[in-house]
Amino acid sequence: MATVELRFSALPEHVRTARLVAAAVARRAGVDEAVLDEVRLAVGEACTRAVGLHQIGGISAPVKVLLIEEEKQFSIEVGDEAPHAVAGGGASGGGPGDADGEADEDEMGLAVISGLVDDVEVSAGEHGGLIKMTWPTTPPPTILV
């Protein structure tokens, strides 16, 4: 299992770099060429979401992206350190209008990711969130000598 770790400051201009790195590693891992645009878009959406959560929360920690190459699949994990509301609890912060707008935008981003990626897991808690996206890979051709 090979893993590439990318950390970047929570600034929108770094999202493009994360997309490019993710697509390059996905290609090398054996993700179908026809799916690479979906990989780029999904990673861009997940990273943009994480950057926004860090900026809204005033969090200086970097956004973390793990690119994980396994035997028959390729996974990307995008993690943030923004506190998320836990079931039964509320998020602290701005007024009710602010929370509603942020929640709507957050749900829209997650919906876009879910539309692009068949295998998505989203987890969130008071210490941050994680979006894990997985794609199948095709093994490299066997060369017979």
C-alpha cells in the first residue's frame, strides 16, 4: 500500500494544486482514464469545503489530503480540523442565520461529491471531519516474456 500525504494552508489557491496532485497519483495507481475528471472535481469540492470550514472557524491548521493506493482501489481522504455539530448538539459560532447558510452550503458540497463518487464516507465530530472517496483501479497489464 502506497500513500502520498499532502498538507496545505487553508487558502483557495492551493485547491488547484491538490486537484492536480490527486489526478496524477490516481492515474499512476490505475484509476480509469475516463474517471480522472471526476476524481479532480471531487477532490476540488472536498478541499474547497475544508478550506471554507477552516476559514470560517479561524483555524490555522493545514488541510490534510491522503492519497492511498491499495491493491484493487484508490482512496482519497480529505480532512479538516473544524469542529462539526454532533447529533443532539449544536455548533458554536455566529447567529442562527449564519449557521443555516453554512449548513446549506456544506450540504450542497457533499451532494456534489456524492454525485461524482460512488463510494463516499463522511465522518465528522468536534475535532474535525473526514471525507473518504474510493475508486476501483485496474491492474497494470502483465507482460509475458
